[in-house]
Amino acid sequence: MPTEWPDLGALELLLAVDEHGSLGAASRQLDLAQPNASRALRRLEKQLGFTLVTRGARGSSLTPEGTVIVHWAHAVLAQSRHLLGAAEGLHGKYQSTITICASLTTAEHLLPRWMGRFRQHHDGLGVRLQVQNSATVCERVIENRCDVGFIETPEVPDGLHSVVVAHDELVVVVAPSHPWSRRQEPLTPADLTSTPLVVREAGSGTRSTLDAALAGTGRVEPLLELGSSAAVCSAVRSEAGPAVLSTLAVAEQRAHGDLVRVDVAGLDLRRRLRAVWTGPRVLPGPAGDLVRLAVDDHAVGHSAFDDT
């Protein structure tokens, strides 16, 4: 009588052979190399003491003994899945707090909507939100100081998994009194590099996107460097100078006539906003639920979605 526990992967393989009638098809379904699958079945047969599968030119079929084992394997695997589900549930139960690091644009304009829906499924979960520029968000994710981060930079550092959660565009804005507000022709990239601008600080996603877009033309000449989009908007309204900001950050001011958008020809200022994390490729737990919610939110119409 067998004295060792059967390998659950081999039992799953046996079920797949029964379903598909072929060891090759079963191997492909489970993403196993066929030689490895054959060895797993032979080990199981040796352990149990009888042949489970008959192999022939037209495929593979279960022996009578194999049919009996498959019957019981269904129950064993079902209970194993229940065990894993219970363990995952316990993990969620005892994880009382998650920490989110987010760039300013995401924290101010997107996270509030996401968190409203997230709370419907995780009502008792505490959430710590740290608002930083994108470079700092990436550093904290890499250092495991938060469960998930949201960034605006064009590039994702090595070692981080990422998924696009929204699309955005930067626009040039000026005060209504600024000469550019009455300009008939679009600006050129050279106009931006030759004019002092009110800009976000180095390390912010907005600044990184602008610098990358102008890389073939020249460098931005900062008139003022400020630590938030709200501060930049205030400076522009006070006629300090032009700025380049997210459409999300200036929507209200443009609607009220406090800021005027100025078109730029020959410059692509579109960008992707991303969630980033370390560890498993598929982010587990409540943090993973938040990322999936954000992705679904924009996939159904708030913005285009492109998983890269």
C-alpha cells in the first residue's frame, strides 16, 4: 500500500489526460514539457503500484484503475483548491492596512474615484496614502516601503512590474493676459525651449515627460520650479509665465477661464499613467484588487487602456 502522499500536479495531469485524451494536449494545457509530464505520470504509477494510462498511436486513455483514481482525484484537487482559497482569505483578513504611494496627479484626480469603489469591497481595511513625485514613488516601491505605487514617468525602472491604468496629456497653459493666449498659430517646440517656463520639480512625472518630449529640440529653461501642480497653476494665473501641465490638473481652471490652453505643433505630450509593484507578476491581495479596479475603470470608458 502506498505510504507517500501523491503529487497534486501529477493528479491534475491525469485529469487533463482524461479530459483531452492525449498526453501531449494535457501537457500543453498545464504548460508542461511532454517529457516532464511523462516522468510525472510514471512516478505516480510507480507510487500507486499500477498502470494509470494506456498510450497508443491515437492518443492516451485511462486504464480501469486510472478511471478510479481520476474519480477520487477530482475530490482531492477540489479540496486542495478550497484550502488555498481559505489561506488567501486569511491573508486578506489579517492584512489590516495597505500603503499606497502615488504621484500628485494620480492622487488628486484619479485615486479618489478608485478608492470610493475599492471601499465597497474592503470596508474594514486601513489605507495609508503617501503622495510623492514619481521618482520617489518608484524608490519606495523598490525598497518595499509601500504595497503599490502610481507614477507618471515615461520610463519604468528595472525590477518593477507595471500596468497602464490611465492615459493623460500635457498641455501648455497661460494666463488670459499672456500674449500666447491670443496667438493665431500653434507654438513650436523651439518656442518652449527658448521661453522660461514655470515647471514642476525634477523627478516629477510631468517634468520627466516634458523633458523627454523636448529631448530632440533642447532643454527647458525653468523660470520657477515648484513642488505641485496647484502651485504651478497659481503662478501661471498670477502671470508669472507659461507652464506645461496635465489636462487633469488644469481642467477646472480652463473651464472657469482662469487658464488658456495654447496648442503646440510637432510635439507629442501624451503619456501613460501606470501602477508599479515588486514581487509576483500578478499583484495579490487588496493592492492587486485596487490595480485591477483602476484598469477596469479606464478600460470601460474613462480613458483608453493599453497594457504594456
